[in-house]
Amino acid sequence: MYQVGLMESDKHIQYFWRALESFSQDELRRFVKFACNQERIPMGQPCRASADLHIPPFPMKIAPPDGKGPPDNRFIRAETCMFMIKLPQYSSQHIMAERLRYAIHCREDPLSG
């Protein structure tokens, strides 16, 4: 699930999960649409979640972003065909939630290109 050296204990990964946990059902629906361009989460195998470990439904992946630049100035990208989120190392919970909300709402903006 975590790609290229990312770990559950990374601060920005914790921010990501906390942000999703705070989302409304509508925001979660929009996140799924943003992440994999589907109306529902694709199921390839049963989710094996435990109380202390976030295991998203197969086959979601979380990877570092492409390119360079200050993380707080970057945006979250999704590679929908691979159900992969490219997540910058944001410096705070607030910035993570703000960038996630921006991403899921711009997804439906025809001018966001």
C-alpha cells in the first residue's frame, strides 16, 4: 500500500488518515471519485483492517509526489488507473485537510483541466 519508503508512522500519512476520518460521507464519496474515478471503491479482495493499522481496500496505493518544490505549495495528485494517491509531505493537519478538500472539489470543475 505505501510506496517508495513511505510508512504508516510518517507524520503526513497520519495527517492523511485523520483528514479522511473527519470527512463527511459526501466528501468521502468525492475522494473515491478523485482517487480512482469510480463511484464506489474497487474491491479486489476483502479489506483486512485492524484497530491500529489503516489498510485501505485493495488496491489503493499512497506514493510520494513527482517533482520538487516546497511540500506545502504542492497539490495532491491521483493516478486513477492505478488507484494511487501522490501525497506531498505537508507540514500540518490543517494543510493536509485543506489540500484534500481542494483536490476532491476541483475534480468536478471542468476548468481545472
